[in-house]
Amino acid sequence: MRAFSYHIPTQIEFGNGAIARLPEFVKALGGSRVLVVGDPGVQRVGLIDRVQAILTGASIFNAVYADVESDPATRSVDEGTVHGKANGCDLVVGIGGGSALDTAKAIGLMLVNDGNIKDYVGIGKVPRAGAPVIAVPTTAGTGSELTIWSVLSDKVAKAKISVGSALNCPAIALLDPELTLSLPPQITAATGMDALTHALESYVNTATQPISEAMSDQAMTLIARSLSKAVADGSDVEARGDMLLASTIAAMAFNSTRLGLVHAFAMPLGAKFGIPHGLVNAIMLPEVMRFNHLANPRKFARIAEIFGEKTAGLSVEEAAALSVSAIEKLKLDVGITAKLSNFGVTEGRFDEIVDEAMLSGNVPVNPRQPTNDDMKALLRAELV
Ligand SMILES: [Fe+2]
């Protein structure tokens, strides 16, 4: 068996109503002055107020930075860091979707490290541990609550930049399914497809290893059971709990393995055309699976089985092919019918999209190595 490494430094706390335990975790981490980081959406639904009330009720000082935009710019990190330093904050509570959590993590780093977050783009470039971060996800998809990554936008270059470091993993992922109950169906669907893409791409790629494989298998099993339910009935707290867990477990898989072509496409398509991350993954996933499935048929046959396809009596290749139709069916079930052209993508832009996608670290681990023409064919298949 190939040598591998698996490391997750984040403590995971799961439970309905778990947000009430926030003061206990702040104290356990030695925090005394908390910077609460969120986005305007989270603030609008009253979650920032709720977190502040919980902290203030336990006599813990807190300041708020709630101006994180979606596809957050490095500017959000700069502003949050200045605000945190001005208030002497020594711990960050990030609450929200992937953008809020990615920003909160980066602010945690920058409360301690010198320079600008842009100095640390890449993997393993951050020199010192930051202020501890407690990450409270309110969507079930990105897995940012325990990944090494902060994905930020360089609005000038119209490109996404990624800071990846074990020091960027939150100290605690606080998973409270009740906080996801108000998520609208379209966002539940798109973020759920992001979690699925994480689990699936990690599962079939060439960097996968026994521990991450087990995580991916479990995450996909939870998603098969509960994504459609959570979209159809947002108040189904069991389904919400499954999806929140699935998202976190999928991140425990891909944190050690990277992903694949879907995520390689997601960066330029997100940065240049503003397609929401979960949606762009949902758009590209089945077509990339069709391209990949014969490179690792045993794994794709297992995916078909997880998603309820009858594989008995079929060859492993026939079973593998059913995984593609199973995911296409799921995508329709959760109401995703968008195509790339809906977001202004045209054939004339394929070269620049493919050139940028091919630079991604997610390409070399993909089960099948694509040519530039293969990549364009994948885009063309999802254009209209
Ligand atoms: Fe993703």
C-alpha cells in the first residue's frame, strides 16, 4: 500500500442547539476578547445578534465585523484584521457560509502574522499559528469549518487566490443543524452539491487513501439519504443534520487529497462569470464523471450503488456508467437545471477558462488526465 498522511487538527462539536455552548469553547481555547466575523445575510437573520447575546451573557467581550461579501475580497480580511486588532481580540468566531468562514480564518491568521494575506498564497506559506478560530457553518457545503483553505478573490486580477495551511484549520468546528433550517431550497441544493463534489472528487482521485476514502463513502451515503429531503422540506432537522455532517466529513476527506476537474473549472468560472461555487460544481459534475468513470470503474460502481442504482448482475463498467445518470437524476431532483450560458459563458471564452483551469492543483490528481481539447469538450457539453 502507498504511503500517506492524514491530519485533522480541528475539534468537531455537533448537536442541535450547540451554539449555546460557545462560551465554554471560547474559554477552553483561552480566549477573552472575541471578534465575531459574519456576512450581512447572517446579520440580517439575527445570528450575529444571537452570538453576541450568548457571549455577552457569559461576560465575554466581543466585537463584530459583518461586512464579508460573497466571494470575499482580500479587502474583507484587511478590514476585519484592523478591527480585531483595534479591539485587542485574541479569538475569532466565524459564522456563516464558506465566504464568512474563509474570511474569519484568514483574519485569525492575520491577527498574529505580519504583512498581508496575499503574502501567504499557496500551500504551507504561513509562518505562525494565528488567533484560534471557532467556525460555525450556517450552510452545509464548503466544509470551510475544518479545511486548510481560505479562498479569496483578487478583484483587480479577476482571479481567485487560495491560502492553504494546516495553521488555517479552525480550532473548533461547531456544528448546529438548527442554524441551517432557514437556508432557502436553492442554496441548500447548490451547497449540498458542493459537498457531494468534495466527497466524490476526493474518492476517485489518485491521491485518495484509506482514511479519506472511508470519509467520502460516509459523506456520500448521508447525501444520498438526505439532500433531496433537505431541499424539499427545509425544516427537516434530521436531514439538515445529515447534510451538515456530510459537508464536514467530505471536507475531512478532501483536506488530505485535493479534488479534481470539477473544482479546477470552478475557480475560473466562479471568478470570471460570478457563478456561485456550488452551482458551478453541480453544472460540471455529471459531465466530468462521464469523462472520468472508466479510469476508476470500481469506485464509480460504488458511487452508483450508494445512490441507489441496481448494480447486481452488471459488469463493473456498466455499474460505473450508472453513477453518472444517478447524479444527473439527483441534480434534477434538487431543481438544478442551469447551464453555463445562463451566466454569460461563451465558446469564445473557453481558451482563457481552460488555460486557468489547467493550472489548478486539482488537475494532476484527477483520475484521467485531460488535454485542452478534452476540457473544452466538457465545457461545451454544459454550455446550453
Ligand atoms: Fe467546493
